[in-house]
Amino acid sequence: MKQIPKVLFVGDSLKMKGGVSAVIQAIASTPLWTRYQCRWLECQINAARWKKWAYLLRALWRGLFWIPRFEIIHFHSAVGNSLKVQLPFLLYALLWRKKILVHFHVGDQLREAASDRLFRFYCRKADQVLTLGKRLREEIPTYASHPGRVGYLYNPVPPLQKKTEREPFFLMAAYLTPDQNKGCDTVLEAFAAFRRAFPDWKLVICGSGDMEGLRSLIVSNGLQACVETPGWVSGSEKERYFRQAAAYCMASHKEGLPVSILESISAGLPIITTPVGSIPEILQDRESALFFQPGDAVTLCRLMTELAADPDLGNRMAGRASAFAEEQMVLEHFTRRLSAYYEQLYPTHD
């Protein structure tokens, strides 16, 4: 009988505001972290250039000593620059003949990455590739050296909570980028039309990133008096917004499996969203969510109106989403599946 392998996570900083750090922090709260004697090698952070280099250099120094001591190196990565930053760690792990698990925390972006040589290199060298959903497995190149080792793992839903009294506002939470991937322009356009019939409603957009661009869109739509932008929220303040909102709205063009959607399910929030990434695998249109296509502000306005006029519809959808999450997406289910992947890579029984 072999010893239980030790697992080293390579990914974003604990201070990063995104899905990778949220998932690793969730794992760290479970017995799996102790069972596999896990450690977290933080190699990336969104900060000034000097701080990015400081983080990377510190991680490179630590990696020299840490990687030889672990049997499985679990890379939590996006595509593009994330792969470049993590490449030295991958090469060093290969030199030590470690088992490599590459966990892609992106969705529709995988299709665009298929022609990228570095992305192909990661897929070929990995002993196990994980995506955020079943459909996304198809975006992993068939030339991967272990085509049978391409799996999926849904991000875990936070502990399910019962919703408190609702207030008349839609909630949106995101890290905002100038390319409008999160669809703030669509949400604001739809909300401006929605308010003509429901003038008492508000829109709350939590997040960080391109806040200047967001404020410009708010002004151009004449919504200064009814849109709140509290910035990035966490802890009890974030929980309060998710508990009190009437519904959650997401208008992204590309996603994997957003943590904000999972938090909305946890809070019992009705969800209006674009059917991108792995979202259609966990939510069904008009059963557990309302879907609209990216950029379609007219349909989004209609769906906002429908939810505001029929609260029972939202309650029914939220209940179905929570039932699915309890069955397949709670943290315990996530860690069982992840442990099974580790067992495949490094069997503890001969």
C-alpha cells in the first residue's frame, strides 16, 4: 500500500478576487487539505508590476524547495498570461517526474486557446486535465497525450442559506474589464428601460476593475440615482447583498462557472443569466433560471419585468436550483470527486 500523496496547489494569490482563489480557499476548509498535506504556492496577483514580479520571484524560490517534496502538482490556471507565469513551475515539476494535474478555470475561452502552442503543451504534458463542465471537455485538444484523462469538476456551491426578506433591487457582481465581457452595458440598457414601469427598483453592481468605465455607462444611461456601486464586497457585507436582493443578473459573453452564480444559488436568489460556459449544465431555462443571449438588452428587460411582476416564479426557480446544488454541487461532493482524481493519478493501493 502506497503512502497518501502530498498535493501542491499552484495558482493565484490568496488576495486575488476571483474563482481560483475562492475554490482553493474552499478546499482548504475541508479534511481533504489535511489528508493530502496540501500547500498553496501563490505565484500571481493583480497589482502593480513590481509587486507581480515580487510575487513571482518569491514563488520561484519556494518552488525550488517545495515541488520536489510533493507527489501531485495541481495547477489552477486560466489561459493566456496565466500559462506563461506558471510555465517555469510546470517544467520544474516535469523534471522531477511529478504527476501533473492542470485545472482550467475558464469556459468558452478554451475554444479560442485551442490554436495556442503553450496551451497545447500543457494539455500534452498533463497527466490529468480538468475543466469546469462536461461540454468544456470537448474543447481540450484530442492530441493530448492522455485523451482518456480529460475530466470535469463543477466548482462547489457555498453552504446553502435561506433567503431573508427581499428588497426591490437586482444584484450583479463581477470583476469588470474594458472589453465589456461581463455585459454591464447590456444590464444598464435593460434596467433603464425596465425602470419606466418599475421606478422604485434599484440595481446594485458590486465589483472592482474598470470602475471608471462603469460610471461612464451609468451616466450615459441616466441612472445615477438608482444604481449603486459599492465596489468589491466580502464577508458579511457581501452576504447581506445576496440575501436581500430580489434577483441576480449576469450578462457575460464568456464564462466558465462563475462563483457569483453559485453564491446566488446558495442564497436562494432567482437568476437571470446568459447561457454561457457550464451554466446550462447546472441551470435550465425557465426551470431554475431565465436565459437570454449576450448583448440582448430587450429580452433582458422583458425577463426583469417578468420576475418583478411574478415573485412566485422566482421562488420556484430558486428552489429547483438549490435542490440540484444540494444533490451534486455541495463542497463535500466536490472534494470526493477531486479525491477520486488524485487516486487515479497516484493510487494508494497496489
